[in-house]
Amino acid sequence: MTEPKTTSIRIEPLNPAHLARWVQDAPVEQLSRFQGFLIGEWLSSVEQRFPDLLPSRSPRCLLALDGDRPVASVVARPFNRRGSCWILQLPELLGPVDDHSHRMVQQALLQQALQSWTAQICSWVIRCPATDAEAIALLRELGFQPLRPYQCWCPPGGEVESMGSDQLPAGLRWAALNRRTAQLLWPIEQGGSHSHLRQITDRHWLDLLDRSGPGCGVLMAGDAVLAGCIRLPDAGEAGLVELMRDMAWDPRLDQALPSVLNGILQRGRPRGLLTAFDDAPLSKILEAEGWTRGDEQLLLGRSMWRRQSPQRNLQLTRSLDQVLGRLRPQGTPLPTPSLGDRR
């Protein structure tokens, strides 16, 4: 009869010792990626020490260790500059887990992440395939709630034909994300989010400046923004972007979006593109341009805001007799003045 396994999984923040033991077995691309996470760990500690001076941008990483062997990791990135909301990536399996189930390792990593960095973090979000029932069940157990569905699109295969900005209809132009265009895009970005989602993410229009990247920008009609493309905060090197538009469909988008999509492919070469799940007009144009539907993505969130109960005001707890008692006369009443003849 075989004896039960007694080894346990350890969860530790990524440190140089892990990479030193890992260097012989890890692929080069994976090792360079975690070297970047190690630098992000150091920068993140500096950002959290001076939150009023440095915006939160750097990722953090936790490793699950079976003995001295890394078996899984989870990466968290700031979702806003304030550092009040962070986004988690689903735990990544780095090697075979013989003694423990993958679900148990995922749960241990996520629980440790939610407990380790709660000093200034008030809420968490995570993106998950809507078809991954096991992952969604685990996230629901940890307190996450579905917030918004997205549709993921895969780019068309083959070489993309070069197309210049002069292909846009008259009166339209493609502009980069800057302080001015970010403020114009902000109402569109917020328009697709309900109040609970906006409360959890706690974002500001300045956060859009951190979503710039190759292929990102806004479609301008004079001083108005018709559509915009931003990089996802949890994309890392994967190259995922989000294409958004105003809630009301502008007929000029029918002619402009094919050129916009071509420009996104030329400059950004994204691995995928996210849109609102129920955006039928935009989906029709994407399909006509050769994009194929991928997985439905679900954004889940967990709020850790605490309702601050106000301190009881002792001045408001006085009895009615004490309050009215101050209105009672404390001395002998004065005689009532008379308007009659004083002689």
C-alpha cells in the first residue's frame, strides 16, 4: 500500500533565488518574462511606498513552489494609477503538479494574492473565458462576481495590405492618445460600464494614458470621438487591445472602421481584439473584414471597500429634557414693559 503524499505547496513572492534555481530548466522566453516581473516587484514596492508621488504601473508576481520547483504563478497589475484596483491573470501552470490538483494550486495562489497586497488595494478584477466553468466556479468561491462580458476576435490570417490614413472618409482622422483625446474618449469608455463596475475599477480619464500602445488611438470627427482603441492593462506582451465606440451608431463608422482595423493590424499586430459582447453592428464589420470570433471573455470583480461607520456624535444623544432645559428661564422673570402713562 502506498503512503499518502505529505509535501505541501508554498506560495512566495518572486525573488532572485527562484530564478537562480529555475535557470536550467525554464525556456528562454519564459525566463526573460519572469525577469521582467522581478524588476516589476521592486518597482511596485517603491510605488506603493510613495503613492502620492508615483502612479501604480508595475506588476507583481507570486509563485507556487513544490519543494524548490516552481509549478505555477499568478501575476497582478494595477488597473488604475491610484493603485486602488488591481487586475489578476488566471494562474499559469509552469510545470507538472504530481501531488496536488491544478485547482488546488490555483486556489492557493489566488487566495494568497488577495491577502498579500491588501494594504492599499480596495478591489480586484480578473478576466476569464466564459466557457471555463471550473475557473468561474473557483472565482465565485473567492468572492468575485461577473461584471461585464466581452467578445474576443482573432485577426485575419495572411499579410495585411498597407493602407494609409488618407483612406478615411472626409472629415475623419486617426489621432494618438494624449491628454486631450483621452478626455474625449473617457465618456465612451465609461458609457459601456454600469455604476457597480465603475465603483470597483475606480478609474479616471488619466488612466487611459497608460493604455496607449502600437495601433492604439481615437477616430476623430472634428472635436468629437467616434471610436477608440486602447491596450488592455493585463495584456502584457500578448498584444490584446479593446475597440470601443459610442453607444449610438454613427453611419460614418461603416466606411471608417475597415481602415481603422487595417491600421490597428499594421501598427499594433495584436493577438486579439475585444469588443462589447452585444455590439452587433461592430461585429458585422469585423466579420466582413476577415476577423473570426474567439472566446467570450467575462470580467469578474471583487470589492474590498469597507463601509466606514461614522462615529456617534455625543452632542446629538442628549435627551430632550436636556435640550429644552436650556430654554427654561434660569432667574426671576423681568416685569413686562407697559406702554401706559408712567406719571
